[in-house]
Amino acid sequence: MFRPVPVPALPPSTALADLATAGDHHAWLAGTTGVFTSRPSAPLVLSWTGETWREERLPDLPAAASLSGVAATAPDDVWAVGNSAGRPLVLHFDGTAWHTVDTPPIRWAKAVAAVTTNDVHVVGTGRDALHFDGTAWHLRTALSSAREGLQTITATAPDDVWAGGGGLAGAGAATYEYPVLTRWDGDTWTDVTGPRLERGHIARLAAAAPHDLWLGHVRDTEGLRVHHWDGDTWTAVPPPDDTGRLSLHGVAAGWTWGVRATRNSFEARPAFHRRTGDTWTAVQLPDDLARTSASHVGLATTGSTTWAYLKTAAGVHVLRHTEA
């Protein structure tokens, strides 16, 4: 069962974006405050202290900003990425304080993967990606077409980094979206063949090992389709059975998350499922949250400890699931 943990009071304008872990005892949650308000938006990072979540002190920024991704290799090596004033915003925590980091420009930074302290990748909605080699940031061409962009990234090793997104083909009313998948081998990005997907885009990638990669594909309004790579073959994974109309928003190694709409209701209630063998099992939530409409649902797992977040009308909630 997921159990709630204390979270600081956050404004109703908060939008949550991503979770990252570094072992079972350290986690970070990134998002943005001031969304859809008259005041400038501002980046938000929460960190788990071992007893509660606290809001991190971030550098002052001269313009409105937002965060879309976070990754960590250790408690003193955390990266958060987003955008500010039309440029990528990259923040780094060194164990003492957060600092802004200058990088070459890319179009709308979306996600970050930190492999080691000296090996970090950032992708965005354009064809170019950023790579930090421990000394400097470099611009790398990740995709073959200017009409393609990336949304998600995951890594298991310096020579095993995957990124996914989508591209546009056709023109006018005949324009359609197609999925793209690319892989970093330690030197270059190369387009790779993914599962047989017709249209849409890759919205989520999560790897637990080189032979254990999970992919979430979006084609329409029904939510993600899940696929799994075992090192040799892509396999379509049937979605969890559920009592309501389930719309998956994300996939991690052996987990899915999303919302369900009950019959004759437009409420979107949070839903988390865990895979054991070939079976998805719904993971129980506290009764008050299970019955509440939610948005900004997300999850990150170390395997033994899993964190989840969701936002309701009452505010932001963070929950933890640990192995018995």
C-alpha cells in the first residue's frame, strides 16, 4: 500500500513534473509554481530529508521559469532542467546549494538523464541534445529531421542511453505524428528501430537494465500503450485490467500510473499498478485519495522503494511504497 508522507504547503498554482531517486533514502520532486496566474512562474524542487519533504532554496532567476525533469546520481549530484526566457534552464545541486549552469541553447528542454557525475544528457523538443562530459556541455545532434523532437530519456550506462519523442510528416490537414527512438552509444546518437508503432509519439522511457526497458507510446486520447524490450525483442504489454476507464500517463520499470474514470462520472481518480510476472496488480491508496479526483500523477522507483505524487483540490500529496 502507498502511505502518505508530510509535504510542505504549496500554492494551488503548483504543477508537478518529475520525480528522481538516489537510493532508497533520497528523492527529489520537480515542478513549477505560479502556473496560470498573473505572476511569473517559478521553478520548484522538493527533497526528501528522511522524515519529511522540504522545499529547496533555488537560485534567483531574472525571468519566469519552469521545470520539467529531474535526475540524480547521488545525494550531492542532482540535476533539474526546464526553461526560462526561451533558453534551457539547468540547475545543479552539489550537496550544499543549487546553482544555475550555462549550456548551449536547445529547443524547450524536457528531460534529463544523469548516468554519472561526469555524464549527463538533456533532451528537448528539437533535434539537438546536450551532453555534459564532466568538463563542459556539448551540443549533439540526436535526430535526423528538424521536424522531430524528444520528450523522454533514460539510461543504464554511459553507452546505453535511450531517448524518445515524435516527428511530423505530411502537410496541412494531412499532417500526422510518428514516433521516434534514438540511442546514445557513448559517442553518437543513432536512430533505432523500436516496437512496431504506426503514429503518435513516445511519451515515456524507463530502463532498469540494458535488457529491461519500458516504453510508453501515445497515439490518441486513450492514454499510453506499453511495450517492453528484453535486450532482443520488443513485446506489447497488455494494459492493467481496471474497474473503470483507465488512462495511463506513465510507465516505469514494472509500474504504471494514470487516472481512472468511473462509470457515469467525469472524475479522474489516481491509479497505480505494479507488474509481477505477467500480471498487473492495482496498488492500494489511502481511502481519501483513492476517492478523489487527481491530476499531475507521477512515480519513480528504485525497485525496493517507490515514490508517487499526485495533486488534488486539497493540494500536493506524496506517497511511499516499500517492499515488505
